[in-house]
Amino acid sequence: MLSLSSMAPTNPFEDPLRFERQVPPCVVVIFGANGDLTKRKLLPALYRLAYDRRLAAGFAIVGISRTPLSDDQFREKMRESVQQFSEDTPLDPAVWNDFARALYYVAGDIADAALYRNLASKLAAIEAGAHTGGNALFYLSTQPSQYAPIARGIGAAGMGKGNGWRRLVVEKPFGHDLASAQKLSDELHEVFDEAEVYRIDHYLGKETVQNILAFRFGNGIFEPLWNRRYVNHVQITGAESIGVEGRGAYYQEAGALDDMIQNHLLQVMATIAMEPSASFRATSVRDERSKLLRSIRPMTPGEVRKNAVSGQYGPARIGGKDAPGFRQEPGVAPDSQTNTYAAVTFFVDNWRWAGVPFYVRTGKRLAKRVTEIAIQFNSAPLHIFNQDGAGDSPNLLILRIQPEEGISIKFLSKRPGSGMTLRPVSMDFNYGSSFGERSPSAYETLLLDAIVGDATLYTRQDMVEASWSVVEPIQNVWRESRFDFPNYPAGSWGPAAADEMLARRGHVWRKP
Amino acid sequence: MSATVSPDRILKQLADLWTAEGRQGDAGVLRACSMTLVVIAEVSDDPSALGETLAALMPEHPARTILVRLSGDGERALAERVYQQCWMPFGQRRQICCEQIEITVSDAALADLPSVLLPLQVPDLPVILWCRSARLTDLPERRELAGIATKMVFDSTNAPNPAQALGRLRDACGKGLLVADLAWTTLTRWRESLARLFDNRDYLARLAEVQSVRVAFPSGLASAAWYLAAWAANALGRAPSLVPGASALRLELSSQGFSVSLAREDDRLVTTVDGKSSCASLPAPTGYLLMREELAIVRRDPVFERTLELAARLAVHSSSEG
């Protein structure tokens, strides 16, 4: 039986109505501290959290990389990064000085056991001096091939367990197919329990993706329409107007299908299509996302050929400037078969969505940068106003994720004047202008969630495996195919085959 | 100045404004509204500064704003003007607009004000009454105005008699009204900093040792000091001591072997634990920042209500000592 004396005292100064949520003290250990992600995203996000007083008093960061640096040299490098990459946060000298005092550095080779012994000593010293409560968050901002060796090094040095909690954050890709994803999870589980592994998908940290949950489950009027009886089809677009921007060598190994659809867009699809969860607890929400991913019908090779389109951009002239094709990008083979565009028709085999196509597309060098979900509803059963064809215009619900976050509903309205002429009108909710408050970056949200122990927006092993199970049959067919690339010019909306894929079901892609 | 205003005429003018706005340009306007915000201010209240504050609040809390200007003594007078507050979100083609109504009213016509405000409320949305006029708390019409409000916001710092203002707020709160005092709102970042400090288990364990809660304050910050002292005292179950005449607001919790203090130094909040200091950015709270926080809370606020109860008693005690 629990005695009163054994219960932890509660903080009497709490005011949950007005205060930001409680953040425990901890040390964040960043492997790959000299890398681009650390400089561009992680440190600016952590500094912003400090600037907003969102971090606990007992907070420290340890950067790890091969380059020999002193703590002070590391602090100076990070100050430069924060200054350069914090878009909307001033470098306040007083706040920075406090923040920088909690920055430490350990140099070493990830394969060398001495690195982990040094790190363990450093963590012990920090825990004693900075009151981090024994809590440690290990962030792996390294090559995926180093995830398992680092986890093993942490475990071998006894840092996998401690006085407080231990968590491991890993960046995508989580494997390159189902088998490698399972192998990676097994290797991480040698040291960390699944509940301690946080697989980050920065798409889920975006405010507007979270707003999908608020929109669906905070309102009573939409959910009754959210099923096969009313929804005709769903289009999910993740389009980029830029090319591979010097990442040709990396991208050649990944491609659009693995880089975007397997993780980001399938997670967005799961958020759109999942069943209501019983609560907003991490387990509950992730269970529903996982169930949805497992309900996506895997395709046979024959179905892949009909329901998946691969593309690669060729050179074009955009706005008076020459844009190179993918094969002309540095580091890309002149006969590369890598897909820079992928469009897939998915079906969800459950009662809610049976027979409703989910069209998912992504690509580099498309006409514009836009990420959105368009839900097209069935037309009215009888078109009594159909004089000029406007009555055929179906209702659309558009959830825009970037760049102009918001929600639009398209419906028909009578044109003013005599006669019953209808025209489509759009009712818009603009997230940015209806709420003028600065939205936190995805990394601010996700880092804070990991420190607090809220895994709602993180991807679980079963979710990763479910999405690989869906994508792998497509990978297998495409790997054995020889494509006539390039098949779409830079600056267009993708290959004609993608339009034909929708046309077979009487649908057309939106041009967002 | 006219002696009557017609709510119907105001509503017609608003409708005409939207129609005219919609005809301009091809991108159209977006009407946004999440509440009715009634602001009661003296005519002497700087109109441009107030206008800027209201404009800044609109993107996050779009509202139909009814600005009531009290023109004071003189013959019975009541007049109105209707306009829009619009802004173009960065990088977008469409304007976002909110409605604004300005009503000027003399003291002699103040009794007519509630009957004008009532039909101008946006249906189904909360009505927030922001009372910037310190004088209004002494006028009998305040009760009827309170009757139309979902929440009333005052600032006891500006009240001629802050102790009396806290007493009235406590009474209003006791009757079930949602009330807020911006003197309390200024303390949120202070309170949060202190709370975060005691997330540290070692410090939290030592909190029971604290014997003394002391708040030093300069003139003009008496109500903030009463609130801070009352809040800390409620949390710790210790009687607070108040020390007027300080150069800046300062909270000290101490025992024989442990001390914590929070003090403002320029634009920073300095936290000191056993002699070791750290600081965080704490710009002087603007009317916009304070109202932004209060407009986000349209429900009971148990921590504030508990604090108000004790702060009102501390205020009476301090005033009788002074």
C-alpha cells in the first residue's frame, strides 16, 4: 500500500490555466553536433524554447562529434548557428549567456568505447551540478547506419538506464524497407524499450497537422460525413518547387516514394483517416494511427502498375531561367532511375473507407510548393439547378498544411440576381491570420514533447513497419522496371501517367 | 453632439461597410469574429495608443469591438461612429477585417448605454468588458454594464483606491461574475518562473523549510504586490510580509539554509537561489500582452479567485496600517 510519506510532493505554484505545460529538467545529448540538422534546426529550436522560458532550470545540452572542440569553442559555433538560423528569435545576450553556460561538448569517434566512458563522466558531472534529475534525451542526428552502434555504445557504458528517465530520438529514414526497419528496431531495443524510442517525423509536429485532429475530433459536425457514404475520394499532395539542391547523391538512393510517402504523407493520411481515439493520450492516438496504416491494402505487382506512377523531372525553362533536369544535377548518374515524383492510389480496407481512393502524390520541381489534403465529397444526388453545369461542382474540404495553413470549404451558392444560377464559392479559415500568434516550429514542438514524454506525435515501431509493408510492394516492382525518364518537365504538375491514373476512376488532380 | 443612437442604424451601417468592402478588389475580405469586446475608456485616453492595442489584439482574438468613450460631465450626449479594422496577412491577397463601433457618451447619458450595447452584441459569442476607465468602478451604471458581460477586465493599478478596487472585484467574483485584474496578469511570467524553479525535486523538497514570504514593492505597484504575496502565501501556507518603498518589485522566500528571490531588473527577471542568479527576458508588459492573455481565458480561474480573496484582505490590512 502506498503511504502518504512515499508520495512525491507536488509543486504548489502550478497554475495550469495560465502556465505552459510543465517541463522536467534534463540533459539533451546530441550525436552529430556539427551536422546541418543540429545547426539549422535543433539548436535554434532549443534556444527558442529557452528564450520563451519553456525549459526547466535544470537543463543542459551535450554535443558530440569527432571534431576536437572545447566547450567554449562549441558554444561559439552554436551561437553563430543560432544567430544565422533563428528566423524570428533575437539573440538576447543575457538569455544566450545562460543558455550557453549549459552547453557542453565531448569529442570522439562513435565506434570508440572511450567516447561513451567520457560521456558518462560528463553526464554524471552535469547531473550533480545542473540538477538535471538524472534525465537524459539522446538525439541521434547522424547517418542512420550509426544508430545501432551509438545505442550499443550508450548501453555498454551503462547510460541506457539511470536515476531518471532515458529517451532516444532518431530521425528518418527508419530503415529502407520492412526487413531493415525491423532489424533497426531490434538493435535499438537491445538498449532501449520501445516506449523510450522516439522516431521523429517533423511533419507531425507541424501545427496544422495537429490541427487536423482538433478539426476532426473537436467538432461534432464533420465526423458524420467522414466516411465512404459522403466522401468520394481524397487527394494528398506534398509538392516541392525546388530540385534536390545539392543532395543529388543522397536523393538518388532514396527517391520520392521512400523520402516522402513512406513516412510523412502516410502519417498525414493516417491522421486524416484514423478512427476517433478514446482519449488524447499518446498510446490511444498512436494505436488508431497504427490501425489505419495496417488497414491500407498492400498491392499485388499488377495493382502496382495500375495504381502507382513513378516520375523524374527533366530540364525546363521556368520564369525565364533554365532549370536542370534531375540527371543534370551534381552527383546524379546520367541514366538515373530514381523517382523524383511518386503518385499512388491507396485503398483502406475498413468499414469507414472501403472503396474510397486515397490519391497521394509528391514530387520535386513541381509547379509550386504546397502540402494539402483535399477531401472531395459526393455530388448532390439530383442536380435540380444544373442549367450551366455548375451544379456538378462537388463540395470540397481542403486542409492546407503549407504554405498558407488553413481550411477551406467549397460549396455552391446562388448567384445574386434573377434566375437560379449557382456558382462555387469558397469559405476560408486562415490559420495564420485568424490566430496571429507565432506558431512554434515543428522541432520546438517535437523536442519539447520528447522532453515531457509525450510521444503522441512520434512514430512507433508498428507504424513504421505498417507503412513499409504498404510501400515495399511498390518498391519491388519499380526496382525491377526500366522507366523512360525523364517523364515530366521541371515546373509542371508531374507526368501524364499520374493524370491517367485518376482519369480511370473519373477523377482529376487538383491544381492547388 | 446628438443625444440618441440607434442600434438598428449601427447594424445597418456595419452591413453597408461589409458590402462596400466586398466590392473593392477581386480578392474580397474575410470577416473574423470570436467575441464582442466592449472597451470603456475616457475621452482623454490616448486614442492612437488604444487603437494600436486593439488592432494588435484582432489577429489573435478577432472581435466586434465597441469602444465606449466617456466624455464626462456636461449635457446629455450620445454619438456613434462605425468603421472597420482590416489587415492584410503577410504574403496573402485577402484582407481580414473586424468591425469597430465607437460610441461617445456623457455621464448624463450613461444609463442609456446598456440598452445600446445589448443589441450590438454578436450572438452566441462571449462579451468581454474591458474597463480602462478608473472612474467607472465608482459609477452606479457599472452594475448594469456588468450584467451584459461574460467577463469583466479591470486594472486595479490605475484605480484611485486600489484596495477598494480589489474589494469590489472580490465582491463581484463572489456573485459569480468572471473578473480579471491586469495587475494580476502582469505576474504570470513571475509566477511561472517560480513554479518552474520548483520543478527541481531538490528545491521542491526544501520548500517546506520556507519560513518567510516577503514582497517588497515600489509605490504604484501595491496591488501587484498584494497579489504576489497572497499567491505565494496561499501556496506555502505562510503569512506574508509586505515592504513598501522598494525600488522594484521583489519576492523573497527564505529559511535558515535556503533562499529564493525573484526581482525585475530592467527588461529581465532575475531569479536567485542561494545566492546564485540567472535571468530570463521579461519585457515590460504592454496592454496588448496583458489583454491577449485575458481574452484567452473565458472561464473560471480558480487560482486567481483564491488569490483575490486573500489579496483583498491584505489590501485592507495594508491600507489601515498606512
